Amino acid sequence: MTGSRAAGAFWSAETSGTARAGRGSGRPPAWSLAVLVVSIVYFFLPLLGTAAFAFSTGKVFTLEYLAQGLTDPDALGSILLSAGFAVSTTVVAVVLVAPSAYLVELRLPGLRPVLDFVTILPFVIPPIILTLGLEEVYGIRGIFNLVGSPVLLVGGYFALTLPFVYRAIDNALRAVDVRTLTEAAESLGSGPFRTFLRVIVPSISTGILSAALLAFTTIMGEFTLASLMGYATFPVMLNNTYASASREAASLVLVSFMITWLSVLALALVARRSPTARQVATAR
Amino acid sequence: MARLELHGISKRFGDQVAVAGFDLSVEDGELVTFLGPSGCGKTTTLRITAGFETPDTGSVVVDGSEVTGLPPNRRGMGMVFQGYALFPNMTARDNVEFGLAVRRRPPAERRRRVDELLGLFHLEHVAGHYPHQMSGGQQQRVALARAIAVEPSVLLLDEPLSAVDAKVREELRTEIRRMQGQLGITTILVTHDQAEALSISDRVVVMNSGVIEEVGTPARIYAEPRSAFTAGFIGAMNELPVRVASRREGLVERAGRRFAAPGATELPDGAAALLLVRPESLEPIEAAAAASEERPVLRGRVDVQTFLGATMRLFLGGVVWGAAAEGDHEIEQLAVDVPSSAAGRWPVGTELSVAIPVGSSRVIAARTAAEAAAVTRRPGSART
């Protein structure tokens, strides 16, 4: 058992896939190697191309474009704006979804199909339709005028991330015996809030981390909603500068990749230090 | 430490009756077991006591004050769950401490109390371990320590030993009894294991289909079961169909012979009845020895021998009453316990006659079809 187990469901698909390929005759079949090579080329070639484009003048290696991109106040501002939306959406989503999913699991199992359906809706509604709908209800002629308020975009982002966040948290909740743990805490005198915060949340922490990471990275790369609502977030800024300063934009794309990878790494590290992972480490 | 009273508890789930008219008083410091097959209502009654279910009728009273309407976290009871239900994110120590932290006890007092409990359950060496690093037995001891830490008025144990293996189960049940006696905690244990119930209880409540069949000390329930259900459920028991011959004289009749049997005076003349005899009560005799009114005799062929340690259980087939004509095979199977050292005298295939000694049998009314079905349904059947 390695630390990868602790990183949660988010990793498990990859891990089990590798394990399966490694089993059997001892040597993976040729076609699976071919698939692997093709995938690597497919994923990394554009990245290498971008890097080559960003770090050269066409002839010699240079960090000039990266420096220009990073020192551009618009770029930095847009990264911070995106990060701000990503963080606030993530917090709102986790704070709203985790207790709701817990309550449905514990007391209102009849509502589960409803929640399952509602949380899948954002997948089938294109972002542009979502924006039009939001404008209709919260726009200038809408029932509540929220135009210009970042709350509107956070609300839209919340809807967008709902499928990932709900599913990641719900899977974690189903993996532990929520009902019995709750009853055990109650029998020891614990009220509902303490039970949720001290017993349930720590038990599903890896699920919550996965949910948070999925929400964060989704929002960091979101273009449609931000663009339509007139926010110069990072992806919007990249799109705007690409025509005029394409090498700078390319270097910033790489920066955004780094941000995503760093957050994945941070998640893995945090998950490794969570109790479940620590137990595994001590047991070894 | 408290006296627990359950008054007229009833509960239905949909149109399924889980418990009906359950009345029981548990004395201060007493260990009472709810025993019965799955679905008999024992766990529902326990959960109603704990506050996890609301009864349709009836009340739960602790030391004279009613707690029926209180949520579980305000009842001050301790509960141990079937699957341990330890908090996976906490060490053994933190698990035990949880209830004390909820009650905002000062840290020094908490530490002392947790140390004391870890010592009581021999858990010092796993204090820093997380649940999944511990064996099943250790986890269940942590669960017990956690429930007891808050000095509950009543300790509720829901099949606490069903998830651990046989050897640990026996150790733990001795430990539960020792701890319960030492601390004098009023305790209710729910189990479907009759050996567990008999071995550690002050009183046993035998339940079937949501109602109490009978309540009594383990010795009384074992020696003198008052219902066919209890007789079938507890211990190995031979059930021989007879008919009440004379209520006034206390005689039953079978295969043309009459003999005295305790309990016959409580049944009407001519009633179909069951004569209950434990395998260890039957006495092997010489084939020539005559049956009498005091001592009916059965004869059969040894089919199977099973070794039980000090005793060997012989299963006889083709059993007939001593006086019956050849070919009158009335009883399918009869279990007879003999000392293992003497079992060599009756190898498989030999004939054996046994007497039913005076006073070692008991007559009860034959069970109804529904009762018979309930008995055959129950798990881990030890009935013969």
C-alpha cells in the first residue's frame, strides 16, 4: 500500500489501470505500450511545442517572453482574479455541498435521486446557455439585478463545478459508514455540528480535497462564463493577448500548467499527511 | 449506574411489526441479554432504548425519569456497535477521549481517565494506533472503553462480538463480564448467540417475532424452558412427540406406554405435547433393562459420533420407544451425550438403549406451525 491510495478516488482510476497492465503474463502486451506512447505524444507534443515557442526567438533560447508575460500587470492581475474566483467558488461549493450530501445520506435518502439529477444538469447545459439563463434572472431586466457583482459569476461557477464536487464528496461519504459513525458520536453526547466537523469531515477529507482540487482547476481554466460576463480572468486575458503577443501568451500558458500541477502536487502532499495516509505509513 | 425500565414498547416499520408490548425492568448493575433470531426485534428495542428509534407506543425510563423524547446525545447512555464504529481519523486514545472532550472535562482529568480505561482493557500498547492498524478484538475493546469513558447510566451492546473470531469472542465476553461486574454498570447485550447469552448474563430475555417469549436466569432458562421456542433455541435439545394421558396424574403416553413427566399437569388431557430432554440427561443402559413408569426407555442405532471435548455426542437413528414393536420408527434422530472416555463402547452401527431419568425431562405444548418455522429459520442451529 502506497501513499497513492490516500490521494483518494481522484487517482484510483490511474493506479488500478497501471496495476492491471502490469499483471498477467509479466510483460504488458504490445498494443498497450503503443497506446501509452501515442497518449504521451498526444499530451506532451503540444506542450513541448508551446515551450519551444515560448522560450525561443525562433533561433535562440530566451526567458525574455516569460519575464515580459509575468511582469505585465494585466497578466498578474488576471491570474489573481482567476485565483480569487477559483478559491471563492471552491470554498462556497465545499461548504454548501458537503453538509447537504451528508444530510441526504443520513436523513433524507429519498432525495438522493433528485440530487443526482440536479448535479448532473450542468453537464448537459452548455455554459453559454447557462450565462443567458443567469442574465435572464439576475441581469438588468431580471428579477434580482446582480449585474457587475462578482457574486453572479461565483454562482455560475458553483453550478459549473457542482457535478465534480458533489460526486467526489458523495463517493467519500458512501465509502464510510456515515450513519453508524454519526450514531456513535451521538451516543457519546456529541451534537450534530460537532459530529459533522469532528467526525464526518475528517473521515471524508480526501474526498473533500479531490472535490476542491477539481473545482479549483476547472475555474482556473474557465473561459466562456468569464468572457461573456466581462471579466478579464486568466484564460480571457490569454485569449486577448494571443494575437498581439503570442510568445508571451505561450509562456503564460506554461505558467498556468505549472499552477495546476503544483496544486495537484499540493493535494497529494496534504493527502499524504492526512491520518489515513499516516496510518498506512506507520503500519509499514 | 441506573435502573432502566421499558414500558409497553411497540414499533412498526410499515406494516412490519418490529416490537410489540415490550415490558422490562433492568436492575441497577444488572446484565440483561436480549436473545433471539434475526428479525425478532431485539436490536430495534435496543435502538429505542438508545434513542436512535422512536417507539410508536411506550416509554423508556432511567432512574425514574422518562427519556423517551430525548435525543440520543442527551440520554447519557453508552453504546457499542456491531461493527465497532470507531472514528477512523482518530487514534485509540482520541477515540476513548471523544466523549470526555464533548463534556468539556479538563485536559488533566481526561488524560487520567483515558489512561485508566486503556489500562482496564489492556490497550496501552495500541494507544497511538489508528483503528485499521488494530485487530478486531483490539478495536472492539477500544469501542468498549470509549463507551464506558463517559460513565454512562446504561451500557448498550449491539451484537458486540459477532465480528470477531471464535477465540477472541470467548476472551472478550469474559472480559465484558469482568468489567461489567467490577464497574457495576447496568448493561443490555443484544445477541443471537445462545452460548454468549447464557455465559455472561444475569438474566436472559428470549425474544421471538417482536415479543418476549420468556425472561429468566440462564440456569432456569436452560433447565426449564417454558416455551417450545425457547427450548428449541437454547442449547441442544431432544424433542419427542408425546400425548398427555392424564393431566391429574401428570402422565404422558407414547407407543402404548404411560409415564410421568414434569409439566404434564399444566396441559389438557389428550393434548399433543413435546417431551424435552437434553442430550446430557439421557442415560445409556443395558438393553435388557426394563422400562417403567418412572423411567421410559428409548432404543436406536448409533449413526454419527461427534467429539465435543469432555463428551462425545452420539446421534441415534431409527429410534423407537423401549416397548414399541420393531419397525415402529417414530423419532428421526436422538442426541445422547456420553463421556468421551466411554464412547468407544458404542461405535457407529451399534445398538444403544437409553433411559430418561426421573425429573430430567419436561413436557410443553407442541409448537404451532409458525413457531416451528421461526425455529428452523434461526442461524447457527444447535438443535437436534
